[in-house]
Amino acid sequence: MDIHFASRLLASPLACLPGLLPRPVALCLLLTASGLLHAGSFEGVSHYSGMAYAADNGQLRYREEHWLFREQGTLTRLVLYRCSGGQPFARKWLHYGDQPGAPDFSFQDARDGYEEGATRMLGAWRVYVRERADAPTQSADLPARPDTVVDAGFDAFVQSHWAALNRPEGVQAAFVVPGRLGYLDLKLKPLTNVHGDSRQFRLGLDGFLGALAPSVWLTYANVDHRLEEFAGISNIRDERGRRQRVRIQFPREAIGPAPAQPDVEAAARLPLASHCPP
């Protein structure tokens, strides 16, 4: 069998899903890196970082580093989550297809073995979650919805609905949440401008529960529709496995040059730390 074909087969999202080909997710992620990056088909798109601060005391909780690139025309995102000291502890892959707001993704946190992901199937989404290294993996198939948003595809969703977000009623989205093995019906509504060159939105549950459940506040730049700040409950848990309220800033000065292929390959192979030093 051709080695490139074999690596692509093993690295496909289906190979990493429970009940299909049983293999560790970490191996799937490594194979994803080696199977995707082929000489002559790589195009760097962007490289930037964000800093997550505790909402209550402003302490730096973690950093996140994003690499976006195209391989054979397909947009892919690699994210490393780093301790405040710089050690990477979690990794995420997103593969964007013909629905930019709903990419396939896989996530692994080496501190406790938490894993989750979603892959588009024929007329459905298969989602999975494992709460910790010694817990069983749970999975479910969700019927596809036209307003589906998956993980970091939310940025593409905002950009494609930028004009509609001028309406006071906002826009609705069905957010895939692997940890719940289901959807959350969310509404994104515009708020007043933070500055003349920024727009702020409130993201919360749709319907009457929206007034009771925690919300997320998002600040986007008017000029290029780039996310500048996220404020709310993070999907990255703290060292005790609890959800944490943070303020994540993506300053313009943290945008680097478009990544080269060796940069992405090096990031894909970095070992993940089992804990963050205090």
C-alpha cells in the first residue's frame, strides 16, 4: 500500500472515532500531522497567539497558539494550548471542508486525558468525549442541521453573518457540544461598540434560558472581522478539571508571519506536558 495513502487513511477523522479503529487519539493526532503535510502542497495562511487571563484576578492561566494552513487546498488549523510557562499541554486539529463554520475537529488534553471531537458523516455528526484517561469513551450520532456550528468554526460563522449581526435580534446557531453528546441552541446578539473600531456581541442560550445561563462576550475588529477578545467560560479546564471563567485576548501584535511547513510539523510533534507547573 502507498505510504502516503496509508497515513491519510489512518489519520482520517473516522480512524480516530470510537468504535471504528481502536487506537490512541495521540497516535491519530501524530498520524494526522504526518499524513497531511506533503511537500509541494503546503500553503501557510496565518499564525497568531492568544493569552487567557483569569476573570477574577487577571492571572495568566494559559496561552493558545494557532497555525492555519492549506494542504492540497484544504484549510486546516492546529492549536497548541500552553501552560503559563510555555509548556504545551493540549492540542487540537480542525479540518475545514465546504462548510467553514462546521469543521471536523479532535482535541486532546494530556493533563488528565480528556478527549473530544466531531466528524461529519452522511447526514449526521458523530461526536465523542472521554472525561479522563481512565474513563470510557462515549459517542453519539447527531442529525445534521443547516445552522450547525462546530468549535472554532464559530469565527467563520460570525464573518459569514456579519451583515445580519446588525439586526438587534441577532442570529441563531446550533452549536455542537461533544461533552454533552448533543447540540446547544445559541443566539449571537450585537451590543454597543467597545471602541469605534470594534464590535461586541453576546453569545448565550436561545429562548428563556438565555436569561439564566452564563453568557460569553466577544469583541471583533470592524476592519477585518478578527476576534480580539473572548470573555466567558473556557472550554479549557483548570488543573482540577473544572471549567474556568477567563478573558482571552488576541492582540494584533501577537500575529506572526504565515507559517512554513517545518513550523507546523514541529508544533505537531511537540510532546504534551502531563501537568502545568504552579
